[in-house]
Amino acid sequence: MNIWLMLFVTLLYLVLLFVVAYVAEKKQVLSNKWSPFIYALSIGVYCTAWTFYGSIGRATISGPDFLAIYVGPILLMPLFWGFYRKIIKISKVQKITSIADFISARYGKNISLGALVAIVCIVGIIPYISLQIKAIADSFDILSASSNSASSTTAIQTWKPIIVTIVLGFFIMLFGTSKIDASEKHRGLVSAIAFESIVKLFAFFIGGVFIVIYVLNNYSSIEIQQNPRLQHLFTFNSESGYLSWFGMSILSFTAFVFLPRQFQLGVIENKDDEHLKTAIWVFPLYLILINLLVIPVAVAGILFYNGQAYNPDYTLLSLPGALHADSVSMIVFLGGFSAATGMIIVETIALSTMFSNNILIPIILSVPALKNKFFTQVLKSIKWIRRISILFLLMLSYLYFQYVAGKYSLVSIGLISFAAVAQFAPSVMFGIYWKRANKLASLAGIGFGISIWFFTLVMPTLITANLLPSSISEFGLFGISWLKPNSLFGIAISDHITHAFFWSILMNLIAFVSISLFTEQSSDEVTQAELFVDIDQYSSSYEQSFIRSGNVNIADLRSLLASFIGEQKSKQLYRQYFLRNQLEVPNDDQKADQSVITYTEKILSGVIGAASARIILQSMMKDEVVRMNDVVNLLKESQQILQLNKELSNKSSELSKAYDALSKANTKLKQIDQLKDEFLYTVTHELRTPLTSVRAFTEIMHDHPDMDETKRQEFLKVMVGEMERLSKLITQVLDLEKLESGKQVLHLTELPAEQLVNKIVDAFKPSFEKDAQSIEVRVSTDKTVQVDVDLLERVFVNIIGNAKKYLPLENGNVLITVSEIEKNIQIDIEDNGPGIPMEQRLNVFDKFYQIHQSKKNNVGGSGLGLSICKKIIDLHKGQIAVEESVWSGAKFIIQIPLN
Amino acid sequence: MKTTKKILIVDDDPNILLSVEFLLVKNGYNVLVARNGMEAMEIIEDTVPDIVLLDIMMPDVDGYVICEYIKKNERTKSAKVIFLSAKSREVDVNFGYEMGADLYMVKPFSTRTLLEKINVLLT
């Protein structure tokens, strides 16, 4: 075929790809319901030229073994769906930009860890990229060779790979560095890759169906089934065994998750983790479809070439060429080209992000001179760092292609890359489920794993390329027999990839787990471990959950961010941030609080990666001291936010209870206040009555000096009586006040109950005898009581005095009984007076309650006497009550506890 | 004093009765005395006094009721009512006037003022 035509078509294809990307970036052509499918198809970047061409080659040589690397993702993806989803969630929250960023962020945003992962990726993946360049170059050769046209184009033949590399380089720069925030979604890129997935599947089907129709149809099924050279295509290779299949499946799954291009499209470009639900069936379906015709094409190749030498890897391309179906060849070529370019584009973008964010920028930031330059033109610097990274990586790939890759088949190089990225599995898997997993463990695990990987997989290739002596593989490293690259520790596993995978992962795991168990984490690590493992708790409160001390104002932060993402955008982001969190927009000179700093760090992480963002912010807060205890405590606090919320709502309900109690108390106080008012009113009212008499009589006597002497004497007598009543009332009011306010001090004396009563009775006896009334005491206990004698005497005086007032004129009788009842001394005072009506017995102890309501019959007291009695008994922790006596009079019962 | 005016004193405090009766008699009034509400009602049944000096808090019938009776009754409403009470709150006073009282004096009152007021009410 005309090489110029091929070049033209290739360029046309690239332009088409660019148009797809450009249009998708600028406007939304397809509705949102298609985005899960675009996402699923973009993951199809898993199928590179290695799938497109190499599967047929591997099938031709060793039968269905080629399927192993598709079984892993197909079978394990549904099983580890939650795991994958968690990675996506964490990446979204933390604005992760790459797998290196992810691991570095998990382990305290550690720079060396990020750099290590980036280096592993670059070392492991560069051969893989060069493999794609090789595929493009080979397919070019095969296609152009099929037409025996121009010998004059040899110059182009030689220069073609480098031309393709450079063109791709520019193409990738256009794609990959248009946005500075690497964590931002590249809709154009994703759409272009999804488009390429369709192109390669379509092309494979065109080529495959063509071959089936024009080659396979010429043979009968019996011929095919019985052809001895085809037998291995239909049987599983028992030699490589189940172990190999098992190993391959795990390996390919880890590759599916951790390969930089897969991480880029599957995790970082994921818009919505719900899309996984579509991808979970679309992607396996895609893998099955693209492998459907592999065996038939391999069979056709073997039959067609029938023993001739041919490169089975390119059967799909060479067969239509041999049959002079140029258009089919061209389509197949474009399919292979799309498979290769898709991989190169995404892989290079992912690697360049890591290379710049995890290696170059930390280096720049650690050199003061470079750092200053960097800060003067951040936007430009980052763009150029990215671009240089892309070119550097592509050149590295090209050089590898030129000097090493030529010697290997497509498949083996791909698997070596798989084994390299598989080393991230322990760090990531443990990292998102086990809080103890720490930085040192991750460094050691990846370090050990990749060393063994290098020793078992890379060294043999170097030996084969004569770069290292072959004695190593024959006798072991340094002549130590158990250090042979293909049978480590003397255990040879038939398949060298499985062998390498097994040993590297085993060592990786042992180092990782044991170091995690035996070493401690730094405070930064603790924080990040919390945030990763408990992502569901933190996804919404990330800004609040990370705390560090520092002294920086809002304006500083904004100008820092502005130098990365532009003035306009940083302003907008901050405004949104404050709006979203319902905060007041602070003044420029206000100190930035922790959540704003964390937010800034997060945005910055999206541009230059977590580790670099950390360095920049740290350098900004010169006096920053992260106090371990603070961080841990605050972390614990934020972890307990839910708990706290609960407690808060409990607290608030407690508060409202307290409020209720308070308002009740308030109501009670008001009632008491009202009672006090009432009391005061009653007291003044009681005072008014005698005062009225006194005033009236005084005025009358003054105004009528001529009144006769007897009248005058009568009036004066009344006045004296009223005066007595007044002073008695005043004394009682004061007494009551003293008792009620608790100011009354008890002067306790211990004396026999009998003695207490007798003393009073003796004092009353003369007046009783004078009025021909009797008073009698009966005592049936010799117990002593502890009482304030003066106060208790007042009680007895009051009650006996009252009783005496109401006694009948004849045979008046008062009986006092002292006994012991249930640890109480009980004193009953009974009389044969009128008694107290049932309904009033409870009220008699109330203030100013007067039984006969007649204030002015001259018999009545103040109405306070019994209230005072009750108060005194209360002070002695005793009880007082009134009942009906045996003579239907009143019976006062007083109980005073013993001791 | 051309015509002897009839004044009824109602109070359950004997000292008030004693002092006010003496005062009014000395000033030439015809004085009737009731020691409680019932006695007052009985007297009002027979005769309509020119003035009733009325206590409020009494054990049987309270002074408001008596006042209301006097003022609502065609036969007796010409009688002037002066409350003499220890109830000093505004509500009590207002209620007294609502019941139709002509005057409300809070105890302790001045006998001189009482005489003046009686004089005013009678002319």
C-alpha cells in the first residue's frame, strides 16, 4: 500500500480523534445517560495493541492461555466492586491525581513514597509504551510491505517510529496539559478514548469476520478439528497449570486497577461512582467481544500459512493483506493504531502527572533558586513541567523501543509491566481498610517487591540482551544458587511471570504487614489513615476533619491559589466555599481557619499532587507546628462528630428539660411571692383591726374631754387590750418569719419527755384551778428527747392556752398523754371543748386561719399560733396533727422522733 | 339638729360598735347597732336608716351583700352606705363602690373625718 496514503489516513485519524475530543470538551453532544457507557468504554483502554495483535500471537503459540489476563478483570471486578468504589470515593474527596498521589496521600502525603511509586510506574510502564510504538511501527511495516511499491520510501520507514512518537507527543500535550488541575475531568480525553475503544472493536470484527469468511470457510470443520497443528488451540495447557491461571488472573486484576492509565480513566476521570454499575457489565462484555474471534483468526493463520514462517502476532493484519483486501487491512491497521495510541496517550498523561507532581515539583520546591522561579510564574511553570515530562517519557519509550524492545514479543513485556504495578496492591488494599498500615511499611513493601520484580523479570532480559553476564541465571547472583532469577530460593515455577509475581508479592506483603505491626505512625499518617479508611464518615466533612496549626491570612492563601489556577477562579472557588458552608466571607487580613487551609490544600493537590501541595502550604506557615496530640485529639473528635451530634441533641433536650424545670420553679416562686403578698396583706389587715379601735377611742377621748369617768375607764381598758393584741401579733409575725426563713437556731437539750411536759403543765396549773378546770398528765415512757426546750414550751403553751380558752365553763378538762410509739415520743393533748370540725382540721395550721372566723370576739388569737407550732415541730423533724378527742373535743397529737 | 337622723352601725368588732356608737350619740344621731350581718338585715326590714356604716368581713353575711341589698331595693335605696373596712386593696374599694356604696373608708379611720362625711352625706 502506498505509504503516503497510509500516513495521510493515519493523520486523518488523529485529526478525527482530536475533533472528537475537542467537541466533547467544548459541548455536550451526548446526553448524560450515555456517560456511564462512555466511562465503561474508556476503561477499554485496557485492551492495547497487545490485545489487538498479541492475543492472536499468543493463541497461535500456546492456545487459550491468552485469555488469562481477561479472566482476572472479568471475574474479580464484580467481586471487588466495593473496593474499587472506595478508591474512587477517596480519590474524589482528596482530589487525587494519580496512583502515586493516592499512595503518597494515604501515607501522610509522603514525598519519598510518592516518588518511589512514580519511579516504579515509569520504570515498569516505559517498556509497555515502547511496546505500543513497536506495534505501530511493525503494523506500518507489514501494511506497507504488502504492497511492493516504493523502495524510495525507506527513509520514511526508518524515521517513521520517531515521527509517530513526536506527532503523538504534540497530540498528548494538546490533550493533557490544557487543564492545569490534573484531578479535573478531561471529558474530551475520555470521549476520545471511548471512541478509540469502539474503533478497535469494530476494526477487529471487520478483520476477524473477513478472515473467517475468506480463509476459514475454505476448510471443512473436520479438517480443522483433526489438524494436529491446531490441537493446542482447543485444549487448555495443562503444563502451565492452574497455578499459572490463578496467578495470571490476580495479576491482571491488580494491573486493571493499578496501571496508571487504568487508574487515570477508571478512578480519576470517573464523574460519578454510580457509573461503575454500568461499567461492571459493559466492560466484561467488551473484553469478551474483542476476544471472540481470536481463536478463529489464529486457526485461520495456521491453516493459511501452512507451515510457512510468519509473525503470528500480526495475523489479523497480514492475512487480509495477503488476500489483497487493502481496505480491510487499512481498517485493521487503524484499529491497531487506535489501540496503541489510546494506551500511549493515557499512559503518558498519567505518567507525566506523576513525573511532574511526585518527582519534578518536589525537587524544584526543595531547591530555593528553582522554587523562587517556579513561584514567579507558576501557571506557566507547571504547564512546561508537564510538557517536558511528556516529551521526556515518550523519548524514553522510543529509546527503549529502539534498543531493547525489538527483541521481545508483545505479550512478555506487557506482563512485566503488570507485575510491576501489582506491587502497589498491598499498599492500596491494606491502606484503605487497615488504619495501622503505615508509610514505612508501604515504602518497604513496594521496595522489596520491586527489587524482586527487577531481579526475576528485568535481569533475565538484560542478560539476554548481553548487558549482564549469563552466569547469574545459570549459577545465581554472586554464585549463590538460591538467587537465580528464574528459580528463587530453589523453587522453580514453570511460568516465569507467575514465579516473579508470587515471590515479589509475597515479600511485599511480609514486609508490609510486619512493619505496619511493629512501627508507629506519624500524626500526618494517622490523619490520612482515618480519612482513607473511614471515607464514608468523612466524605462530606473533609475540610473540617483536618486540623493543623498555622498563621496565615485569607489574602495570602488566595494569592497562593491564584498563582496556580488564576485570580478569577481562585476568587470564585473561595466564594463558593464560603457560600457552601454558609460562612461569612472573611476579610482579606483575617486569619484563615483550618478548614480554609485544608480546602486550599485540597485544591492545590488537584494541581500538583498531595505531597507537593503539603510542602507549599508548610513553607507558607513558617511557624507551623503540628502537635501530635492535637491532631490525634481533633481527629478523634471529628471521628466522633456523629456521636457528638447525638450528645448535643441529648444536651439540648436536657436543656429544654432544665428550662421546663426552671419555668416551673419560676411559677412556684411567683406563687410563693403571691403567698408572701397575701401574708403581708393579711398581717396589715390584722393590724388594722386593733389599730382602728385604738385610734377611734383616742380621738373620741380627745374630742370629748367632758365624758364621764366610767366610760373613760372602759375605753382605756379596751385600748390596753387592743394594744396587747397588737404587740402579740407583731411578735408572732416576727417569730413565724424567723422560723420560716430558717434563721431560727435550735438549742438542743436532752431531757426526759416527762420533764418537758410537766414543766409547762405546772405553770398552767394555777390558772386552771382558779377557773375550776382540770389538767392532767399521764406518762408511760422514761425516754429522753433532744429538743429546743424554749421553742417546745411555746408549742405547749399555745395549744394548752387555746384549749383552755374554749373549755366549757363547767368540768373543763385537759388531758396530756406522753408515750413512745415507733421510735417517736408522742404527746397527745386532749380537751372536752367544742373541738375542731372535720373539714377544718387540715387548715388549722395555716397562717391566719381562724376557726370561728370571728376576728373580734376577744377570745381569738392572731391566727398565727398554730402555724408557729407546726413550724417548730417541723424543725424538730416531728409531726403535728389534730383529731377528735374521746370527749368529742380537740386532740392535738405531737410526735417527736427519738434521737 | 332639727331632725334626728338614723344611723345604723354594722360590725362584728364590739370595740368599733362601742366607740362609734358613743361618738354618734354624742353628736346627736339616732344610733342603731348590729353585731353581725343578720342583725343588720333584720333592722333594715323594719326601718330605713339615713346612713349605714358597714363593715365588710363578718362571719355570716358580708357587707357587700348588705350594701347591694340596700341599693337595689326601692324601699331602702335612699339610705346612704359608708363602708368601714380593713380591706384596703383597690379591688376591694372599687368593688364596694360597684355595690353602690356612697363612701369607702379604710380602717383605721379618723372619727373626725367620719363625722364630716356623715354630715356632707346628710345635707
